[in-house]
Amino acid sequence: RLKLEVEIPSGDMLQKSAIISSIGFNAKQEYFATAGVSKRIRIYDIQNVLEDRFRIPCPILELTWRSKLSDLDWNNQHNAHLATSDYDGMISVWDIDSGENILEYDEHEKRAWSVDFSKTDASLLASGSDDGTVKIYSTKQNRSVLTVETVANVCSVQYHPTNFHYIAVGCSDHNAYVYDLRNANQPITVLSGHSRAISYAAYSKDHELLTASTDNTLRLWNVTDGTTKRVLSGHVNHKHFVGLAIQDDWISCGSETNDLHVFHRSLENPLFSYSFEDDVGEQSSNHFISATCWKPRSNIILSASSDGNLRVLKLESE
């Protein structure tokens, strides 16, 4: 079952929108960050949050930005470096030790939805945008080093876990694509099967990709031959980004019913669910889950509702 450990209220009572777009842990797993529509990046110490559960946890650092934030990703070698993407198309790299923005790439012509550091080369960074491009940056240079022209709005981009030549891209044309960046004119694989836009694309294994779509399904794909291994369903998702995260064989995914669902990759329906709606029987709030994240190598899941309420959950065996 999913058990509530800690609740972190949004604290943005005056904000019209407190949606948290993205949550992520740094390489040493000591901090997690949240970023979202309130134009704030908040950094929390996970030990403090878990141990001091009777006080409302406060961020150890809060950074304010000029635009709404759509995504974040920590660098897995530089423990204090964090990248963000925003609604104006800007990609930024932050140093949370100094609290400063150390790099800015202002090349996308429209909103950027996704940013991802390479897992194998810490200097490489990818972003995807509504302008239909994926940009590749080297943090050693102040401009992008490659532009991949796709055929549709890019909602999600992720580097292959062990090979920095490959990236997976989820697009609004219902397809996901894998590109080899050494020859990025054409995708090497097209993953076709969803009936609506793909909101997330994430590697679950070296040769396996997980996608989420606003057709109310997740799909596990064999990237080698482009076939669907399994369609997962049971959540509601036809409009929003509701969060998607993978830990080994477990998948967490949000729903527009304001529930978080946990799937096992071998089963088509969720095994566990947790509702953010406290007052059962009342009119539902119209809130939805907006982001989720696993603490690496643990049974701790972070999840946020669209009102900015963040909860730390623990997946427990009965």
C-alpha cells in the first residue's frame, strides 16, 4: 500500500497557480528540488523532511525565476548543478551551492517542455520545445551544439541511460522517436500506437522505453524493433501532464482524478493507488496530479497535486 509520510503544503496562498511541474533528486540523494508554474525552484533536504514530520518542512533554498518553469533535471556528476526549462523557451543551469544561474541558453522559439542531462557525459544537456526542435548543449559552450528538427511539438526528451548518442523524444503527433545524434536527420526508430499526444518518454531499460499519453494509457516499447510490449491503463489522463517516474520494475503515474497510481511493469493495471482528495463524498476538486518522482533505490515516492500540495509517500508491503 501507499502510506503518507509527510505533507508539504504549497505555501503559495496568493498564487493563482501553484502547479509543480517537476520533482527530482540530486545525485547523492540528499536533496530534492521542485519547480513549477509559480516561477520558483525549491530545494529540500530529504532527511529533514522525513525526520521532522510534525513540522511543515521548509525549503533550504528557494530561487525565483522570471518565467514559469516546466521541467528540471539534476546533473548526475556535479552534485549541485540543476537544469530547468521554462515557458519562454529558456534553458538554464543553476548552481545551488551559490544559488546562481550559471548558464542560459535562449534558443527555442516557443515554450520548452523538457530538459535532460546525459547520464554518461555530464557536460551534455538536451531540451525539447513546442517549436518542434530538440536542442543539444555542451555546458562547456554558450550555444547549442546540435539542433534536431522533429515533425511536431516536443513534449519530452530523455537521453539513453548508457549511450549518449541516443535520445528518446515524445511528440504531440502521437509518436515517440529515438534519434542517433551522430546522424539526426531521421529518427532510427518510430514508436507508433498512442492515439493522442505523448507527454512523457522515459527509458525503463537500455532497450525499453515507457511513454505516457493523453489517451489515458502508458506503453512499454521494445526500442530495438519498435513494438509495443504492454499497454498500461487505469488512470485518467486526457489533458494535463500528470507525472511519470520509473524505479526498477515499478512505475508511478498521476491521474486527473487527483490519484497517484503505482504499476508493476509486468501488469496492465495499477497495483496501488493513493488519493489526494481528503474529503471523500465532497464534490471533487478538479485538481490533478502534476508530478511524481521516486527517491532512487528506495520505496519513497514524491508526488504533487495541481494545487501545489506535495506529499512524500512510502510503498509498503502489507
